[in-house]
Amino acid sequence: MKFGLTRRGPSGLSRWDPFEEIRQTQEHLNQLFREVSPFGGWLEGSSFTPLMDIKEEGDNVIVTADLPGVDKKDINVTVKDNIIEISAECKKESEEKEGGYTQRERTYSRFSRSAVLPSNVTDEGAKAKLEDGVLTITLAKTKAEEKPKIMIE
């Protein structure tokens, strides 16, 4: 006979999973905050972490990052010590006048994402293109420099 925590569900007794209970509670709380937020969901999207893919293709390392709604003038890309960093600051303002009222909104978002590259690269001849919200960066690989071996006497 096996003993375990059980819970009565709509279809009878079932095994209780405390992590599922926590996940469901978190979903309920998120929904509650979305419904009562005076900012109309502003708090929900205040942090942004772009998805990145890194792959080796021949003599190049190709990095792609999803940056929907980000203007290329707001993006900064640096490569140092085999680490690529993509960051951006986005500021937007809008003004709407209707029926004697003026509504002004200002939003500001900032993010930074870095990753270790799989090979040594050089920034010489590097190319970056932003198209349909996807940033594609092509970096040329370099041969690993041999490090001098120190002989022990």
C-alpha cells in the first residue's frame, strides 16, 4: 500500500503536487494585478530581456536577438573578451487632445543582455542589421592565439 498526499478534484482523489499549486496561485495573482492595475498593464512589461540565438556558421559567429519595437538608433552592441553585450534605451512620448482634454504619456525602458561567444571573434568586418524587429550580427572568427608555455625548472 502506498501513502501520499492526495487531493479531491472534480474526478475524485488525485496526487497533490505542491509546485502545481504554487504555479496556479501565481497565475491567479498575476491575473488579479492585470485587472486592477491603474496603469493598464504598464507594470507587467517594464522589464524586457530579448531572446538571443548564437551559432557558428563557417568562419563566422552569427548572433540574432529579438528586439520588437526598438529603433536601431537606440541599440548599442559591444564585443569584449569573447562576450557580446546588446543594450538599448527606448523613450517614447505621445500626446492626444480630445474634447478639451490633453493626455500625455511617456514611457522609458532599458535592457542589457550579454552572452559568451563560442569562438574567438574580431570586430573587423562585423556586420549588424535590424530587420522586422530581429537584430542579426555577423562576426568573423579568429584563430585562437597560442599562449606561451612556461617551462618549470
